[in-house]
Amino acid sequence: MDTLPEQRDIQQHLLDSYRLVRKHTESICAPLQTEDYVVQPIGDVSPPKWHLGHTTWFFETFILVPNMDGYRVFDPHFDYVFNSYYETVGARVIRTDRGNLSRPTVAEIFQYRKYVDAHIEQLGSLDSKNGLWDILELGIHHEQQHQELLLMDIKYILGHNPLFPMYSNEMVLDELEVVREVPVAFSEGAYWIGHKGKGFCFDNEKGRHLVYLDTFEIAQHPVGNGEYLEFIQDGGYTDFRFWHAAGWDWVNKNHIKAPLYWHFMDGQWMEYGLQGIHEVDPKKAVCHISYYEAAAFAAWSGKRLPTETEWEVASEQIKWGHRWEWTESAYLPYPKFKKAKGAIGEYNGKFMVDQMVLRGASVATPKGHSRKTYRNFFQTDRRWQFSGLRLAK
Amino acid sequence: MDTLPEQRDIQQHLLDSYRLVRKHTESICAPLQTEDYVVQPIGDVSPPKWHLGHTTWFFETFILVPNMDGYRVFDPHFDYVFNSYYETVGARVIRTDRGNLSRPTVAEIFQYRKYVDAHIEQLGSLDSKNGLWDILELGIHHEQQHQELLLMDIKYILGHNPLFPMYSNEMVLDELEVVREVPVAFSEGAYWIGHKGKGFCFDNEKGRHLVYLDTFEIAQHPVGNGEYLEFIQDGGYTDFRFWHAAGWDWVNKNHIKAPLYWHFMDGQWMEYGLQGIHEVDPKKAVCHISYYEAAAFAAWSGKRLPTETEWEVASEQIKWGHRWEWTESAYLPYPKFKKAKGAIGEYNGKFMVDQMVLRGASVATPKGHSRKTYRNFFQTDRRWQFSGLRLAK
Amino acid sequence: MDTLPEQRDIQQHLLDSYRLVRKHTESICAPLQTEDYVVQPIGDVSPPKWHLGHTTWFFETFILVPNMDGYRVFDPHFDYVFNSYYETVGARVIRTDRGNLSRPTVAEIFQYRKYVDAHIEQLGSLDSKNGLWDILELGIHHEQQHQELLLMDIKYILGHNPLFPMYSNEMVLDELEVVREVPVAFSEGAYWIGHKGKGFCFDNEKGRHLVYLDTFEIAQHPVGNGEYLEFIQDGGYTDFRFWHAAGWDWVNKNHIKAPLYWHFMDGQWMEYGLQGIHEVDPKKAVCHISYYEAAAFAAWSGKRLPTETEWEVASEQIKWGHRWEWTESAYLPYPKFKKAKGAIGEYNGKFMVDQMVLRGASVATPKGHSRKTYRNFFQTDRRWQFSGLRLAK
Amino acid sequence: MDTLPEQRDIQQHLLDSYRLVRKHTESICAPLQTEDYVVQPIGDVSPPKWHLGHTTWFFETFILVPNMDGYRVFDPHFDYVFNSYYETVGARVIRTDRGNLSRPTVAEIFQYRKYVDAHIEQLGSLDSKNGLWDILELGIHHEQQHQELLLMDIKYILGHNPLFPMYSNEMVLDELEVVREVPVAFSEGAYWIGHKGKGFCFDNEKGRHLVYLDTFEIAQHPVGNGEYLEFIQDGGYTDFRFWHAAGWDWVNKNHIKAPLYWHFMDGQWMEYGLQGIHEVDPKKAVCHISYYEAAAFAAWSGKRLPTETEWEVASEQIKWGHRWEWTESAYLPYPKFKKAKGAIGEYNGKFMVDQMVLRGASVATPKGHSRKTYRNFFQTDRRWQFSGLRLAK
């Protein structure tokens, strides 16, 4: 069966996107030294070379292997090196963490990328079967997610090196300055929530449905470093009354005194950024805080975090986009949520427990990857993502 | 100022309740040996003698000390032995877990109870100030909560002893038999949720509000052991597709193969109950499962857990009451939730993170302590509470 | 075959010892409350009721079961409750630590003791086979070792209770006062080491052999609290130069600042003793220190610990007996060491690794249980035993 | 004061040695990929780049800084990156493990080596003060020790990579084949032990002294893989009777079934070597076993390990040199052991606890670095060193 002209356009567009996204991933890595690709200082942080391999493995495994006759995998060992759900098979039991693997080398992984890219270029001549193009689109968005993870992980690796190396001078990010303006008010009623229209979205955004909301107010900007410094100076980290019980344990067990990457040096709060260490700027939105910290700040300020529903309802009347914003909503399925069949169906559903939703987008989110219905999620103690907060009432 | 006659009645009623509740706690402990009061096999389980002391400490600290002139505390050390948020003060740093404390003895704690009870009896002659009677009511409900915890903890202590000692022969609990009947259906619309009326409720139930629900169906009975055995025999515990990622890790790390207290002996599934070890009865509702297990069972059955809203809406048309039922709702504040001032305000709010809501009541819940709006909560991996599940769609 | 008259005397003597030792164990426990028998604050410390059961289990398992026709064990479950090498058998996998077992009760264990004692009384009429009397003698010495362990464990249990309960008023121990006298000197040469003669000794003392020693001096008394306080005040615990690398890690990781049971209260060093809390007495020998502390003190004083050989050579010319004294010798087999066959052979040999030898005896050592050739042993970080040190050069 | 001609010769010889040793370290690293220099799969294993920096830091810190006027350190941060006793100073608390540091890069560390080497070349013109030449000699032997550590660590890094990469084809090591010959016998008497003569030795070998030995026999060769396979096949790893109690715990907790680097593949025992994976050769000496395994093998064979004294006495009549051999001696100071003053004095003394002595030398020991009096030492569970055993009786 022939492909229709309209379909051909869509396919061409997808292949263009593929090329751009693949190239962008490599440009993110351009400022790195070979050594930076290898290390894994904590379990959450993957070595950059793993991201390069894993995103490539996704296209090889779900596109090339099932669809391209005679395709030979680049290296059969890569299946358990780059599969995120790696379980060793057979008698050769070797326990390793990703950060302990010096091989395959960075150069070999770049060859792997080239090899897979070259084969993907030949897809245009294939029939559209097995939802091939849908999976290609998912793979592109998957790689965009890993682009943000790459920047999170690179920042962690360099920011936890005692030499505080700079990532890139060019990364002087043009961030919004936060302003304390009157909040926006919304009236009581039932509101529609969830993704609408034909554009791409993840399965967790689907199932548009009504949610009944009470009246609420929500701030126009996220909370700034200036306000956060007031919280610190007011003893916010040492007064249990502002904290969840689990948050208070976390603060004390880990000796938390400020956001991640903040260091008190010579009487001043400094912050490690991708361009190196610098003074905390009170006009920028606070970043790298956990849900526990966001909730404690809100309690201290006498307000609360918005729910994800409130955030989505308000999204067109507030300024958002340079921080992921913690909400007071747990990451749970929407009423009509359905998992896809097979491995792809595991994309989101199996993470819907023990996590909170963040809304918005960050300085590290790739262009074209943010939506007002996008549901990001992290566990309550995580803060290496670019996370801040916004107040509601 | 004199107390009004109506108030006097309420006070008399509260003192009557106080006496009954205090007596019931001690009757729960009657079948125990002295040694059973002392041990703490895991962090979640408190030694029974700690419950006896802690509930008493609550009345001493929040009622007697602030309201009764000249009251002398029974023993000043008890403040850090029985305070649930005990932090050692000063240079004498001694780390202890509750299960390592052989003193105060059980006999001393029973004396403590008598001493506090005798002083509470004198309250009737006091003016009602500082919300004294509200706090007494809260203390009574607090002790009822500990009555259920006592039974949970006693069962854990005896059920993890290799001798499997019986708790009580008389505790042949008259439980419902589960039946597989057609589910009850509900139509789309906005429903009122939360506590209503003058009776006692906890702060987390307050703030009645509307929730918009899609159509849904909910089972008339909780899931029975018979169905749960089918899940086990169908490989439910060994197929990752039914599980959340975190649940799958939990199953594998802890080698979970069945509900807590189940043992496969001589080719048969046996269950430890308060009356000793016996065969699993397929007609009884399954008990002692974690949220992960409840969600995996629901995924296996092609259905889902109800949300807490759906459960509350349906509560008058379904049979409930002998199992706490996991819901698909995270334990989060209701829209209008407000913390009380001071220590009492910490009663619930600070636990509203990283937990899921359970609805219903169990065989161990004291009479008069259950409500259709009651919000119980546990972390997703806990299962020493009397927890089961009900299916929805 | 008839028993010879001389043998009968030996047997009668052993039965007399048995009765005395069994009675003494129970007198050690007399001041305890039931609750004190149950807890296990750290892995090294066993609940007193376990010692009562385990020593009894030894006689039942190694004497009564193999030698007495028709003997019925008191309770077949006790084999895995009181066996120190308990491994659960079969499908009923229940992990427990000793301190989590509330059953069997203390009363039941005392019944167990009576039952076994009554059967041992009937031994006199038995033929001496299977080395029965040798094992009885070993069992008696085994129970004496547990008498010292009982006092160590009771002290730990009560001394880590925030109420600091007294064990016994009568236990005002008549300890030596330490004096700083000129050390005793010994000349170079080969010395005989190891047990000699017919009296009882453990297998690790056997194999008398020559050891070549250089000239050495050894103190007449152990180190006193007074000198140890000087070490503390001179910064002994904060200067890494005095410590082994592993000792320095141990000090910092565990925030060690003084011997176990010492507390700095209101500007003064206090010590928990079996009679309660009291001031540190500078004239008493320092107690409850680890090998790391003993070695650091010796380094600070410019001297060293004696080897176990030097200690044994000097033993008749120095005052010893109220502290176990750390030596600079690892616990290793003597040149001619041989393990006995079977379970009894495991008594000592399998512990000959990763431990250091202590010589002498302590206030808690039962009368008749000390010898100059006795080799006690503990790991380098342990200090709940009654351990001190003596200097050599 | 002028340097004497004889001294000049010694100095010239030392500078020649310096150049050779520094060059050899780099030749060991020649087969590595940049990525291999960075990782640290377990705490014991240091990243190769750390060894390169640390050995250089030793010369900079102890030779150049105190002796060369106007010397500027290469990078002041390197002091805490390459000091083996790194403790972060001040408020900037950043916890890192060596394997998390991607910077300094490998290239920067090679520049550091060049910089320090160039300055060392200028030493010849310096007066011999402060024991400069003694410390240079110590630094050379220190770097030789790290050459062996480098090979141990490289083997661990590559041998725990699921791709099993080869280190070097040229490293086909010409090892002795073991033969089962009659043991050598020695008579009873006092023997001299310890280093003698003018050559270099470490402080732990000094203090020559007499040791009295009983008659003993010792094998001419270390134990071979063939015999070790018999031990495995005879159930050596599953029979507790052969093991120390601590060894038995270690075996079970870590699921130990064979020496490190052994893998049972397709019905055959394979071994990872520096040239890749290959069959276990029964004629080669067994390697990579812990003290626990060595002692268990000896118990199984009905013999024992030699003491370090016996080994030294026998050293000229037995074949040794390609395996470090576990002895039955704890690593403790010789009778006359004295620590040097200052930082250098910590070289050995502070490790004299909780370790066992190994004698001999391995395939990875640099030429000229082995002596019959050399005392190597490791903890009882370590086995990434090239360790085997020899039997005695």
C-alpha cells in the first residue's frame, strides 16, 4: 500500500525533527571533557555517555530491529548496557553501576549514534507499519526529556567537583526576573483539564475531564531568591513547625540548610551555576529545591502550593517557563488513563506512585517540549532538577 | 463564670467516654505476658507498654499540666520516654529505640495510668478554659487510634515469634464473608465530600467541598482471599507488568510472595491470626497487603482502585467495615484545610505527604471510631495494618 | 563396666560444681525485673533470658539427649531459639533477632532450667561414656563464661536506659586501687607459654611452647582513671597521631570522647556503674575501653601494650584481676593447636581471626574461672566487656 | 657544606631510579583509554588517574615544597584532591568520592607529572638537608607500591565491565607452574627475623630479633588452581566446618563460590586475566583469594598456613614470587618497632591492626621491589590483590 501525500509530509517533518534533536543532544555535550561523560556521583545522576547511548538504543530497539529487514545491531552487548531496565542474564553475574563502566568509550558511543542515525535516514522508504512513525515521534520526545536530564546531570557532576569547573560561558541564561505583583484570582466552578487537540502529548496528559475548583488566587511569578533568603534568615530550616514530618527528618538527616548548589562562603550566599560559581541573585527565581522545601516555604509564608489543576487553569494568565514548579498534587492517573500495550505502555504509568507533580518548564527544557498540560514528576526529596515554586491561596 | 447545664451534660458524657476508652485499652492488653509489652521487632511497631504510656502522657501534658493548679507530673523523665517526638536534651546523649527500654516497667506504667485517671476524674469541677474539653475529646479519639495500633503491633510481635503464640481464643472475629456481586454504578456529576454535622471528626475530614466525578462502578464487597489466591497462582508476584516500578523493586528486594502473615506450609497457604495459625479462608476479605500489592492486584484484574472520593460517594451502598481499603488517592489536604494552632495542630497536617488514603474500618477499629468520611493513611509499602482492597472501574 | 572410686569422686565434685554454677547464674539475675530479661539494645548484647536458656540448652543437647535413654526434650522449638547458630529450617522463613522474641517467657525458661537440672541430677547413675563428664565440665565453664556475659549485657541494658536504674546496691565491688609504682623488668630469653598441669583449661591455652622474648618492662598495675583523664584533657581523642587509622575512623564515625558509660554532666565526668551513676574515681583502673583506645593511650604515654606472652611471663609479679587487659597480640592459634572433633571442636578455633587477646580477669569473672594462661578475645572496637590496659616498654 | 663524592654517586643513582620508576608508571597506563582512568567501582579501588596524581603529590609535598626556595605548587587545589587523607576544610563542604571527580582531567595530571619531574631534576644542585635524599628514596618505593596497586585496580575496573575488555596482549605473564613436591622441613630453635644490611627497607621490617620456632614443614610451591578446584568440587564453599565464623558470614553474605574473577560459563570455570577471559589453568597458582578462603582451604587440606616467621626462615629454600601468600600472622609491630617523626612516620605503623601479613611478591610487583623480609598486609576479606597461599604443617 502506498503512503498518502499528506502522510509523506508528516514523515518528512518527523525526520527533520529527528535530525535536529539528535544534533542538539550532541551540542549539549560539546563543552564536556571525556572524563565528564563517565562519572555517576549519585544513583539518580547518569553518566552523560549513558544518555547518549540509551537514547540511541531506544531507536535501535523499537524502530530498527522490528522494522528493518536484515538490520544488524551495532553491538549485542549494548542491549544490557543501555537498557534502563537492565537485568543480567545467565550465570555471568556481574554487578555494576553505570558510573563504574569505563567501556564502551565515548568515541564508541558516538560511532553507535552515527550508525543508528544512518539507518534511520533510510526509514523514509519504508511502509508505515506497526505504528512506526508514532514510535519515532515518541523517541524524539524521549530524547528531548534526556536532554534536560543531561543538563541536570552535567550540572551535578561539575557542581560537586571541588574545582567548580564552568560548563559553558555561552550559557548565560536569559531568565525572567521575578516581581512581587498582585496574584490572579479565579472563581469557583468546574474546569476542563488535560490535553486537547492533535499535537503530541504523553499518555499521562490524556483523558480530558472536569475538575471542580473552589475560588483561588495564584501568584503571577514564581518565588524569588530574595524571598527565599528571608525564609532562611528567619530560621526556616530550623523550625519544625513549617515542615512535614518526613521533610523534617530529611532536613536533619542530610544537614540541609539551603537549596542545592548554594554555598555560604566568606559571609555570603554563593550559587554554582553552569557558568561557574557566583553570588545568589535575589531577583531570579529560586531553583533546586525539594518538595519538602517548597512546602515549608509556603507554610512559612502563610500560603500554600497550587494544585496541578489550579496551575493548568491559571497557566495562560501567569508567567511561567524557567522553573519547574512543585504543586500540591500527587502524580496519579487521570480518571480515564489507559496504558498502551507492550513495553511502550510502561512509559509513564508505572511511575504513578510516591511522586509529586511539577508543572511549567525550566531553562533546561528543550524548545518545543513544553506544554501547559505537561505533567513532570519527582519524588519529594529530589532537587537536582531545575525546580522552584509558586504560591497560591 | 458558671458552666451551663447543657455543657455539664456534654462534660459528663465525655468523662464517661474517657472511662470506657481507658478501660478498653487495658482489656486489649489483658491476654499479654509482661514480656510481650516490651519488644519492638521493627521500627513501625511500638512496644505495647509504650502505647499505654504515650496515651496517658497525652492527657497529662495537654490537660492536667496546663489546667490543674499544683499538678505534679508522675515522673519528669516520662516526658521524653513517652513523647512521640522525643529528642534528647543536653550533654547526656543516649541513643535508644523504644524496644531497648526495659524501664519503666509495665507495672510502673499501669500506676502512671491510675495516677492520671484519678486526676482526670477531678476535671468536672474545673472551668472550661483553653478548649480543655475539646482536647479531652481529641485525647479520647487519640487513644482509640492507639487501640487499633496496639492490636496491629501485638499481632506483629506474636506473629513474628517462631512459636506463633495465640493472642486470644475469644477473638474469633465475626467477619463478613465476601461475595462476588454486580458492582454499583454512579452517574457523572459534582458530589459533596467531607465531614458534615456536629459530631466529632479529625481536622483532615473538614472543609466540605464539591468534587466532579465521571461515571464509575464500584464493587459491593472487598476482594476475597479466594480471588487473591488466583492472583498468586497466576504468577501475580513474578510478572513486572502488573506493578509500579517502585512496587516491583519492593517485591524483589524483600522477596514478597504473599500477604503479610501468610506462610506456605506443607503444600498449603496458612495465615497467622490473633487466634493462632490457620488455613487461609477463601471467603474472607484479603488482609495485610501493601498499596503496591493492591494496585498490582487491580491491574491484574483489569480494573482499578477507587479514589477516596468515589469511595465516600458510594459508602452507603456498599458493604464495608472489616478491612481498611486502599484507594488511589494520595493523602493531601482538602482545599480548605487549616491547621490548629500549637502542638495539637500538628496532629494530621504534617503527615500529608508520601502516603496514600485508606477508607473504611477494620476488625481492630474500636466501636464508635469509624465514619464514612474518615481518612486513614499509610505509606505505600506498609502492610501491618489490617488493609485490603476493593475494585472500581 | 563399673566406675572406679576415684572417678566417682570426680563425678561427685563435678555435680557439686554444676549445682553451684547453676545457682549462681540465677542469683546474678535476681535483681532484674521481668522486662530487663527481654531487650537487646545492640547485636552484641543478648537478652538475659537468652543466656538462661542457651546455657541450659547446652546441657540438654550435649549431655542429656545423647546419653539418657528416653529423654524427652523440654520443647522441640527451643533448639532454634537457644542455639547460638540458629538457622531457620524449611519454608516457614521468619527472621527475628533475639531481642524481638517475647516468648518463651522468663517463667517458662526458669521451668526449662529446673527440668534440665532435675535430669542432670540423675547422671550419677550413668556409665561414663562418650566423654560425658568432660563435656559436663566444659558446660560448667561455658556457663561461667555466660555469667560474665550476663553482667556485661545487664550493665549495657540498664546503663543505656535514660533512667539509669541501679542493678544492685550490694554490688559495691571491692576493687584494687591502682598505684604508680616502678615497673618490673624481665631479661631476654626463651620462656615457656601455655597451660600446664591437670586442671581444666580451654583448648586455646593448650600446646605449651617456647617463645623468645627481648628484655621488657611491665607496669605493676593497670592504668587508672586519673591517668586516663589526663589523656582526655590533653586532647587524646582529637589528635590523630595517637591512633591507628582504623581507630581514628572509629572515633570520628562514632563521636567517641571517653570510655563507654562515661558522661560529662554539669562540668564533671560521671560513670554509670552497676550501683548507678557516680563520679569517676581516679584511683580505680580505667574500664570499658576498646583496643583502639588502649593503643592510643599507650602511644600518648610513649609506651606500648604488652604482648600476651610478656603478660603471661610477668603474671606472677604484677597485680591483676579486676580488669581484662588488652594486649598487643592477635588472637591466633598456638603452634600446636588442635580442634576437637564435632560441634565441641568449634568452641574456640573458629573465632581465631580479626580479634585481639585480653589477659587477666575482671570484677565480673566468676570465682575459679580465671587463670594466668586464660586467653580472652574481643574485636578491636568492642568495649562493653570490663576491659582496661597495662603499659609495657 | 659540599656534598662528598660518594654521596654524589648515591644521589645520581637515586635520580636515575626516579626517572625509571616515573616512566614505568606511565608505561603501565599506556594501554588505557581516557575513560578507564576515571572510575572507582568499589571504595578500595582508586581511579588510575588518582594514583598518577597522588604519587606526584608525594614528591611535591615532601621534597619540593620544603626544600626548593620559591617553588610554586602546580595547583593549590591538588592538595586535597590527591592527599590520601583528604578532609575538606571550611564551610564549603562537598562530599565526593574519588570516582566522582571528572576533573582534573587525565591530560592535566600528566602535565602535573611533567612539572614536578622537571623540578626534581634540579635537585642535584641542592644541599642534602632535612633527610631530602631519604625521602626521595621513600617516594620512589612509594610509587612502586602504587604501580602494583595500579595493576590491581585496572584489573578490577576492566574485569568488572560486562564487556571484559583486554588490558594488554603483551602482558602474557611468564608465571611459574606449580608442582606438588615434598615439603621442606626445618628444625626447632631460635631464628633471626627482620631486615639486615644497608639496602632500603620499610620501617616495619626493621628491628631484627630472635623468634623461637618448633619443627615445621613448608611446601615448595604455592597451591595451584588444580588443587583449589578440588576444594570447590568437594563442597569447600558450602561446609561451615572449614571456615572461621567471620569467614562463614562473609561467604554467605556475599554469595562467594570461587576466587575473584572466576566465572562458571557453559559448564567450565573461566578466569578474567589482564589479557581477557580464559580457562582456569590448573597448573598455575591460585590467585585473588581472601584470607578466609586461604584458611578454609588449609583446613580442608588438613594443614595450615605458615606464620610469617616460618615463611621468612624458609624463604631461600622454596619457590616464591608470583603470588602474595597469606600467612597465619597478624600485622603487628616487631618488638623494636619505632615510628619516624612527622607525617612520614605514619607510613606503616598506623595500619598495624585488623590485618594479616602476606609474604612473597606477585606478577604485578615491580622489579627490585621484593625482599624476603617484605611485609605486605591486607584485611581478611580483601582479594583484589594478587594473593594465593602456601601450606605448612
